[in-house]
Amino acid sequence: MSFSLPDLPYAYDALQPYMSKETLEYHHDKHHKAYVDNGNNLLKGSEFEGKSLEEIVKGSYGKNAGLFNNAGQHYNHLHFWKWMKPNGGGKLPGELEKKLVEDLGSVEKAKDDFIQGGVTQFGSGWSWLAVKDGKIVVMKTPNGESPLVHGATPILGVDVWEHSYYIDYRNRRPDYLKAFVENLVNWEYVAELYAAAR
């Protein structure tokens, strides 16, 4: 199964002022496209040809760094675009809210821990809400890794590679993360992934 670059689920300027048109153009059209193109080249003739994206990500982890990096980032970004929406943030769907309170103490604490995960991820990487052993946990990973290769299912992730925020926020990563959580998160999609992960 070869990788293909999806269209964004909204216009390039739909997430302003929290994420600019320029950031989305670079991030989607250049960075994500490069993961797709490089991933397809590395997939050709490998033992992973014809496998699903999740199988490729899990199977290449620790075995084929080049393929893993590109497949992992392709997987992460397929979800990343859907984890955001215009006028995002706001109220969480009931089931998800209940589970976050149960597992992480409160919605505010869950959001704060998720933001802290991104703030404290040294260098490039991601911060996550993931389902592991039936519980929602906060995780952070370097580079293109995701909870998928650590026995968990990601339900929300935020990209803290500099290309995802530097045009808009320069070195103010905490401001980007706060804006992401308060104004961009598509909680309905998170709830959908949570329901599927249960």
C-alpha cells in the first residue's frame, strides 16, 4: 500500500490566527509531502510492501530507520490535520471528558500535562494523549515516534517539530501548545479515536 498525501480537511487559512496559511502550506505541502515521497521510495522492494501503514510503522521500528522515520511521520500527520479544526477547542464530548477526569484527575490537568509533554520534549517530537491498558495516559516521543510503537493507541497528538510553529511563534513553543489546546483541537475526532481504541 503506497502512501499518498491527503488534502487538508479545511482551507489553508482556516486555522488563523493560531496557525497561519504559510505554516500550513509549508508543513503540509513540503514537509508531509517529503515524508510521503521518501516513504514510498523506501517502501519499494522492502519486506513491508503491501502492508497497512500501521503494520509498516510497527514493523519497521528499530529495524529500518529510514522507512520508519518517514512512515511514522506520515502516520502522525494523517491524524494531525484531523486533530485540528477551525474554532476548535471548547467543550469535550461527555464520554471523553468523563474518562479524562477518571484517568488524569481533571480536564484541566489533562490539558496541562499534555502541554507540558510538548514543552519538555527536548528537540523534535510529539506530545500525546494515548490509550494504554484501557487508561488514557500522557506520553511524549522524539522525532517520528508515536505511542503506536510503545504498546499504546494515540488519540491526540501535537507536533513540536519547529516547522509546525516557528513561522507563527518563533521560539515560543509553550504559546503554540496553549493555542493548539484552547483553539484548534477537534475534540470530536479525539472522542472518535478514543471510542475505537476502547
